[in-house]
Amino acid sequence: LHEQGIRVNEERFMSAKAATMPMTLDELVNSVLEPVFERWNRICKAVSKGEISPTEVKQCFRNISGDQEKLKSELRLMDLSGTGAANWVNERCGQIRLYNTLNKAVNAARAVICVCERLNVSEPFLAVAEICRQDSDDFHMQPLSSLTPGLVSAGQFLSDMTQEQIRCLHQFASCGPLIKWVRKEIKEWKELETFVELAGTRSGAEGD
């Protein structure tokens, strides 16, 4: 991360040097080293406090965000306390890992919301709805600390769903009118068992 900042400022310095008179040592420090140092401190503080956004995570850790060991090593270097045992490192690694898996969870989250809408489920699935917003610019600009325990839990569960399971949820949602009728008309468990048996028998007969 700091090497990337130094390279950017070195390019600016070389460009300025080619266009003007050679810089003095003080000018070099002011133009290259101090801006890098300030940016490094700002990012370190944002990471340790969980104030860094997913967009900045992509920019700063794009080459190692999927490698937990390398990521932990980099985060430890960003511990400005100098203790080498920052308590936030594991938490931040978990949040970055979750963010990386949210893409897998989006389709499953949309399927769950579809079922809720079709069946008029009143209980709010706030974490699932939040995952559905993963494609929005707003979501990517929120700090990592906004990834709540509920969002973490929902993201981990949904990211494990297979494509077949997601298709089943969409199919289930398409049966909304039938499910509402069953819930309204069938009051006893035995009646439901009979209904399922008859439906299964008719389906088998039609298949023959």
C-alpha cells in the first residue's frame, strides 16, 4: 500500500523534475515523502477503526484481500500503536472476507426477498435486504464497521447456497397463490398429508 503511494508520488516528482529545475531535498520531502506519510497514517487509522469503505478496501488490498495470512500481515504493519498485537486485525479480516463473499450471496438474498414478497411475510429480513443493495454505490461507500453481526451471519449463510437451492426458492415463490390457498383452506395436518399424497399421485399419473 505505502509502496503504491510512493510510486505515484515518484512519478509526479519525475514529471515535475523534467518540466522544471531540479528539486532540492526539502522539495522532495514535501512533494513525495510527506504526502505518502500523511496518506499512510490516514488509511491506517481508517482501517483500525473500521472506517475504511469497501471501495477503499479494493484499492488498497486488491491483490491480497483473498489471502487471509497475507492480509493479516499487512494489517499488523498498519498498527500505529506499535504493539504488534492489534485486537482489531481479526475483526477487520473477517469483515473483508465477508465483503468478498457478498457477491455470491446477492442472488440468494434476492430469491429470499422474492419469497417474502409473494407470500406477504411480514417479518422484516433487514440483513437480507441490505445484501440485495450490494450492487449500489451507497453500499460500497459505507464503512466496514457498518457490517453488523446480522449482516455477517446472513451473508455467510446465503453465500453457501447452491444455484439449485436458489432456483428452488424462485420456484417456491412462483407457487404463491397455491400456498396461500392451502394455508387458508387446510386447517388440519392430516388434511395437508392427504392433499400432498393426492397431488403426488396425480403428478405421477400425468408423468406416465
